[in-house]
Amino acid sequence: MVKNKFNPGIRITIFFVFFAILFFSLGLWQIERGQAKTIILAEFEDNLSKTPVYLNQESKKWDRVYLKGKWDNSKQILVDNVINRGVVGYKVLTPLRIIETNQLILVDRGWVKQNKYREILPNIELVEADEIVSGILEYPELGLVLSEDLVSKEWPKISQTKNLEVISKEYDEFIYPMILLADPILKNSLEYIKITPTNMTPTKHYGYSAQWFLMFLVLCLMYLWYGFKKNEK
């Protein structure tokens, strides 16, 4: 009986090396992503437990802050297609003019259900009075959009995105560069939806990592099998 020699050939070896490095690298990358998301979630949860501080120049994303301002009822934005417990509705963004700086900041007052007929918008009016508002600063990403017409023309405007770079263009003055997600304790609050600081949990990243490493292992076994099988006599 002749002992098989391992000789998979140059082409198969090049194929194996390329994809083995690729699969292994992707597995490591997903682990790194999972670790990064773990840190982000820990920082976010830590911020939620902190006492709000007054909005200042050092305030950053996910900070808990508060401020005093006056509502502007005339230029509100409804963020379309927001699902809450299986029901379609809108997130309501209302401008608040900050007392100290006279600058506008968009406040996410919460979620409101969509009416049976889309052309009839929900009632989102509020009293234009001074109010102290607390909450979390956020900067929503653009995400996936399927239309070039992202914002309607008439006030209150319907937006297909919550991204500030897009909706800030609808105002004739500078808008504070983050949105304030208001705490659900205001008299003008709507239904509160807790935000998540990441669109993918660390567990999913680790799951994808396991898949890449499994593909790497299968590739190695197939390479060994082919290298010996090819030279059977």
C-alpha cells in the first residue's frame, strides 16, 4: 500500500491561503467590533445614571444635559415610519430656543401614532412657553433611505430621516449640532422610546466572528482532504 502524499497543487494552495487569511481576519475584526460595542454600551449606560448638567460647550454625544428655552410650535418635524410596539408612527422634533444663547436646538419629544389616513397629521401642537428640558444628546446617522425627497415642503414637515445634517437645512438659522432626546417627564412629552447607542449588539458581532472562524476551519479541513485525496492511487 502506497502512502498518500500531501500535494494539493499551487492553484488550490493560493486559493486556500487567500481565503484562509480573509476568513480569519474577518473573525478577528468582528471580535474587535464586539469589544468596541461593549465599551460604547457601558459608557452609554453609565451616562444614563448620571445627573444632568447644564448644556455647555463641552457637552458631547450621549451626555445627559438640561437647558431652559422656549418652544417654537411653528417649525416642527415629524420623522416618518417609526415603529413602536408594532404600530407605525412619527418621532416629533420640536425646536427649542435656548434662553442664554438664543440658539435653536431640536428636541425629540417622543413618538405619536400615525392617523388612519396619512394626509391627516397627528396633533403635535404645544404651548410656546418657557420650559426646562432634560434629556440625552444624540447625533443620529443617516441610515438607509430609499428616496431623494427626504423632507416635505410644508410645515410641519415630514422627514424620512432623523439625521441632523439633512433636517437642519430646513431652517434659516444655525441649529445646535445635536438632537436632545427629552426625558419622558415633561408636560409636553409624547410617548418615550428609549434609544440604543448602536445598531448591533456585541453578541451579534461575536456570533458573526464564530461563523467566520467556522468557515476558516472548514476551509482548512477541505484543503487537507483535497491535498491527500488528489494523490490517491
